[in-house]
Amino acid sequence: MFTEIVLFDLPPDEPRCQALARVRNNPLMWRSAPGLLHIQLLIDDAAGCAGGAYLWPDSAAAARVHDDAWRAELAASFGSAPRVKVVESPAFIDAEAI
């Protein structure tokens, strides 16, 4: 499995509640994608950024969905280019299952 971490800057003058609503309600964050296993939304008030962590079965699945067109669409929607990092996730452990 692979985790894709996507972060983008939020407008500095945008109230936190408005930023959260835009992230939650943005179809780019929730778009159905082949192979997508899990999405976790992220917000970092101190850094003024938000985004998501996407869990994929392989890095190719992430690359197919989150391509250059998706990056441009996200940049237009939020006003900043996304920063994307894909890392291997050797295990996904549900804490409730432990």
C-alpha cells in the first residue's frame, strides 16, 4: 500500500471554519477513484495549509487519478499548487482492532 499526502496553502485571510467547509465540500477531495482505499482530511492551522492523506493499493493508482490535470484543478480551486508526496505504507492498522 501507498499513502499519498497532499497539502496546499490556504488563503491567510480565510477563517478556519470557512477553510474547513471548503475542504470538506470540495469534490476534488472526495472524487471517487479506482483503487482508493481511504481518505483522511488534514488541516494545519499553524502552517496555514490543508489537504488529505490518500491510501492506495499501489503508487500507480495514485498517479493515474492525481495527474497534472487534477493538480491544476486543485490549484485553481484553492489558489495554491498542491504539494504531493507518496510514501510506502507497509501496514494499515485500525486501532480499534488491536
